[in-house]
Amino acid sequence: MLNVGLTGGIGAGKSEVSRLLVAHGAVLIDADRIAREVVEPGTPGLAAVVEAFGPEVLAADGSLDRPRLGAIVFADPEKRGVLNSIVHPLVGERSRELEAAAPADAVVVHDVPLLTENGLAPLYDLVVVVDAAPATQLERLTGLRGMSEEDARARMAAQATREQRLEIADIVIDNDVPLPELERRVAEVWQELRRRARPA
């Protein structure tokens, strides 16, 4: 089994790369999706979040009001730390369960947005970074996701720098390219990952 950490700045195209890798046969463990699962209604994770932040972080239907919680923690590093201390261990535990269930010869891709920020590179056999120029990221966030330029710049600034991500990369996928070229590059990376996953 080859454990791959996949990361990239917001708007770099990491989700597209993970989709392409899954199409080639990778087993995907999506940290964001798991982070949502572990705070669904009725979970110990949601109970712990409500205990830490109060019932005002709940929506009318009893689910987590993500925008409200996001507004609280985005502006306050200490509160963000509290939230992370609740959610990260639960995500780690669930990720390990999914990894254990994967076939022995699998390429397991862990899609982890904050891999660089949280110093997680040593957990993986290798790290793949999806890279795009900041101007490209900004264009995608405002054009495709409809963010204001101010919001997009704030989100980008809250993440690791491009240099910090490239520093931990074993493989870099340059995504300042049209989709057909990205598909070709991901296919090449997939061949390399399969080669490394084979038992010696």
C-alpha cells in the first residue's frame, strides 16, 4: 500500500486532481468530507462542538451551522485551535479505519487541504502538491466559486504560502494548464504512484 498525501492551496484544483486519481483507481480518503461526517447530528463530535461553542452554532434542524461556526473561528486563532482539537483526532481515527479497509496493493490518496499548515507530511509515504499561480487561484475563486476578491484573498492568506507547500512536495502537479493537459499530467503521476506501490 502506498499512502499519498494530496494537498494544494484553495483554488489550485486539488479536487479535480483527486477526482482524476480516483478515476485511475486510487482509494480516496477525503479529510474535508470526513470532517463533515464526524460532526453530523447525533455524533459525539457535534456534541463536543456544541459544548465548546454553545447551541448558537446549530441550525434550526439540529445540524451544524457551518457558516456561523466558520465566522467564529476564522477570525480567532484560539477558537480555531479549540475546534481543531475536537475535529482533527476524529478525522484521524476515521481515516485510519478507511485506510485499514483498503486493499494491500492500493494507492491510498489522502486529500488533506491543511496538510502543510498542520505539519502532516511525515504521515505519508509521499506528498503530492497541486500548484497554481496565485493569480490563477484568485481567478478561479472569483470566477468559478463566485467569491468576492477580498474574501478570496483572505482565504488564500489564511493558508500556507505557495513556497511552504512546494517545500514539502515529493511530486508537484502544475495546474496552470487546460484540463486535457492536467489529465495527461495526472496520468503520468498515476503511473509513478502505481510503480511505487508495488512490493519491492
